[in-house]
Amino acid sequence: MYRLEINEDELSPLILRLQAGLDDMTPVMQDLGELLLQSTQDRMLRGEQPNGAPFAPRSPVTLKHYAAKGFKFGSQPLNKSGEMRQQLAYEATADGISWGSNAIQSAVMQFGADKGAFGTNAQGKPIPWGNIPARPFLGVSAEDRTGIVEELEDWLMDLSQRGD
């Protein structure tokens, strides 16, 4: 899971003002969790890391392997089955948000893995059978930061209109 910790000059004052006016920040964090979940899913479909760089492409060896096995897959890495994207989830508490995917390949896609990093299979072949480059999909993009600020400002506006 990826955890968002807010310690930026632009966000901290907004969070502090909300905390002062709300008994429980969980609903705010739930809204931010939804924003980050949707943003992560959208980036995965576009084949894009949080910093805007494209995911490392599939290697010719991988493409050949997939073709030989008759696998169907989308044009972008991390979209072979859509499982990682579909299994994205978040947990919101009064103190923050954690989000990620519980799909088995998630950590390898986020951080990468060297050939043989997980030992060998029954035939003695390395797992994975080749180097897998990191394809970070979890994180906060510049667009996310803007969305977070807008969401916090909306909460502050609602709070001020209620007179809390």
C-alpha cells in the first residue's frame, strides 16, 4: 500500500483548518481516497507513472512469449488483464489514506524484479524468467496535488457555509 502523508506548504494549512473545524477527518480522507483511486486507475489505462513518464514498454521477449501462449493484452503494460487496476483499493482514516492493489504482481510492477529474484520453478527455470523493470503506478501526480487542494478547499467552503 502507498500512504499519503501531507507535509507540503500548500496543503498543511488547509488540513489544519479542516481539522480545527471537523470532529472527524475520515470523510475528507474518503473523498481524497476516491480521487487518488480514480486518478491511479486512469494513469494505469494511459500507461503513465505519477510523474507523467510512460511505463517501461514490454520487452520483445515478453511480447513473443505472450504471443506463443495466446495471451491477449492491452497496448499498455500493467493492462494485460486489468486485474491490478480492478483490485485497487484505498483505506481512509481520520489521519490519512493508504491505497494500492492486492493483485499478486503489484509489488513487482511498482518496484521491478531481477531475473531469478524469486528462485526457480520446478523445472529449474528462474522466476521471473527475465528482468522486470519498475513501472511505478502508485504515487501522487501534479494533477493529483491540484485535485487534492481543490477538494480541501471545497470542504473548507462547506465548513464555512455551515458556520462550524
